[in-house]
Amino acid sequence: MILGGPPDNFLPETAPGARQWDRGSPSGFSGPRRIYMPTPIILVRFLAGAEGSANVVFDVPTPDSRVRVKFSLLGVPDSGFQPNYLAAKTLSLWIAAYDGNRIPITDLDVNGTQSHQGAPVTIPTNAGLGGYSKEMVTAADGVQGVVTATSGVDATNGTLQLLTRYQPEAGFSPSEEEWEEIKRQATPGRVGQIATVQ
């Protein structure tokens, strides 16, 4: 099961599985409100009986420094919604800003600000949470994350998914041509195969 089904106010797909919300804002701003949500990506598959640990790398490009980017890591059990599904899993996350050819250059802490510690964060950060989310505006070319998944005590099958959202920062109203170019470059992904652990 992939999360991210569109609300009724979404336009038709702009790419396979991707959604775009594009309508006038109720705030009095006269331009269209643009939100682009690429297809969710499975990073980790949790399978009963799987052993060991695995790392999976994901990449979230930031195509324009005037665009707000949010990425979320959500635990999705195969059996349906469970808000604290990740609580019994053993996961950590390290994130860094990158420039150029996806070379990490700056550690980011849990708040998305520059950090010199570079320590991975346990996710979820609280047992009552169902994932992790980070929203930012940055001049870096993107954000790279490394999720380390270790076999946990919970054998419930499911996935860890990467969801992303792009929208113009307040005060930036891109032309249709600019917005289409931003969406073409907004291509988050997983580096390598899906990690499989218990």
C-alpha cells in the first residue's frame, strides 16, 4: 500500500503517481497556489523473519532556492493504519545538504539547521510518532538521507516510505514555465535497492 492518495481538489496526474494542487489561494493572493507531490518511494520493506540490518540512501533535490521542500519518512504497515508502527522498529537517520554531484557537504540536525555533530537521529524521535518530517528552504542542490534499519522486535510486515512536497515560498509566484521546470527537477529517489529487514 502506498500512501498519498489525492484529496478531491487535486488536478489530474502530472507524472505517473505524482499529484499537483493548483488553485487560487483563499488568502487574497491572486496567483495560483502550487503544490507538487511526487510519487511516494519505498525505502525499507519490513518482513517477518528477515534478519540483519541495511542502509538505504535517499535523495531530495531542491530545484530552486525559492521553493519550500518537505520530506517525510512514514511507517506504513501492510495491515492498515497504525500511528505508532515504527515505535518497535530500530531506525536511524542522518541527513546532509549536498551540492554538485550529490556530494554531502553540510550535516543537518533534526531541525534542518547546520550541525557540526553529524550524529544520526533515531526515528521516530518519540514512540508516539509514526515517522519523521523535515520542511526547509535551502540554497543547497538538495538533501541526502541515510536510513539505517536494524531488525526490530516487531514482526509486522510493512514499509518505510519517502513522501515529498514542493511549493513556492511565500512571495514567489513562478510563471507556468518556471513551475514546469521546477517540477521536472523535483525528482526524489532511492539510491540502490529497497532495504529488507524485520
